[in-house]
Amino acid sequence: MGEGTTIITNAAREPEIIDLQNFLNKMGAKVKGAGSNKIEVTGVKNLKDVSYNIMPDRIETGTFLCMAAMTNGNLILENINSAHIVPIVNKLEECGCKIDIQANRLEINAPKRLKATDIKTMPYPGFPTDMQSIFATALTIAKGTSVIVENIFENRYKYTQELIRMGVKITVEGRTAIIKGVRRLYGANVKATDLRGGAALVMAALSTKGESKVENIEYILRGYDNFENKIQNIHGNIIRHIDYNV
């Protein structure tokens, strides 16, 4: 609603940006270029009320796919957009998962043990940086050695120190993490240090034989709605403890 035209260069290209543009334009805004590296916004005097359905969350989709992969699961996900998760699906298939996609529905069947693979995070439509910690965690129990290269953000391996408490063999060298797969993980008390790393710790805990406690879940709640309820619905043994003193 500012006067004149604003141009954003070097813009992110993720589908969420396109979704935001579509929402704003439905309200009467004048935005174009979303999905490219240049977005142009022309100010308008008023915006109107609208009803809008937000796009499926591709990172939540990827999280539950990796959760099934890590726990030898068979899972059906509905209300997904397969075009947004192509690199995630490709890597899961490299790891031995069988994936069937029909319209906005996806079914994954995980093998008894995943195969190791290598991942490099890239801008969209490459492998998403928000899936790095989650997929890396699934690979901690894969057969063989996996190499992860984080090309988007620095200092995104804090979660690895917590995974080590659970028996993970992982070494971080700058932007690279080397993961030597182990047969099983062990329950432990761990702390989330960020949103996706926290979700990865929950996923790791679900794959162990013992009991784990994940603290600092406020990070996780920023990005996942009814997380523990959805996990319970697919037979995950998880309970959220509420601290009334906070």
C-alpha cells in the first residue's frame, strides 16, 4: 500500500513466495514476478477481505516422509503438492523407499534399512535447506556413509551435538557433515536448538527403543501445527508435557 513501485531483486524463488503473491493479488494488490529473482510491487490504496486456501506445507510433508522412512513405516499423506517435493522424493527413492504419487495423495513404503546417500542443499527447486537436518537424521541409521553439504546457511549443524547423545556417528567439517550409519539409536534427553533441528530430534526419538525427552519445543511449535497429535494419529508414542510455570 506504499506509493509508487518497489522492486525486490535476488528474491527467493520458493513456491511459498508465489502463494503469498497470489493471496495479496486476490486482495487487490499489484505484485508480479514471484517465482523469479525479481519481484515488482506497485502500491494500491486499498486491500479487500478475501477467503484463501494456503498451499500445502512442503517441509511438513518432507518431515513426515522422513519419519516414515526412519521408522520402517508405511504412510499415506493427503493434501500434498508433489511438484514442490521432487528433490525430497528423489532422495528417499535413492535410499530404497517406494513412493506412489496420485494427484494430491502420496504413499511411502520404507525398507527395513535405508541406504546411504549424499545431499547438497540448493535454492529452490533444489534440495531445501529446511530439510537438511531432518533428512540427515534419517540417514543416521542408513547402511553406509552419507555426506551432507549445506550451501545455503552457516551454523546449521547445531542439532548434531544433540544427536550424538543418541548414539549417532556424525562429524561436521565446515559446511559438510559426514554420517556413518548405525544400526540403532538410543533414548536420551536432548534440547532443540532450532525449528527443523528440533523436529529432527523428535523423529530420531521415535526411532529408538528407549524413552527420550526433547526440551525447548517452543522452536518446533513455530513450524508444526498439532505436531504431537499428528504423530499420535500414525501410532507414534509421544506425549507433550505442558509446563504451567512458563
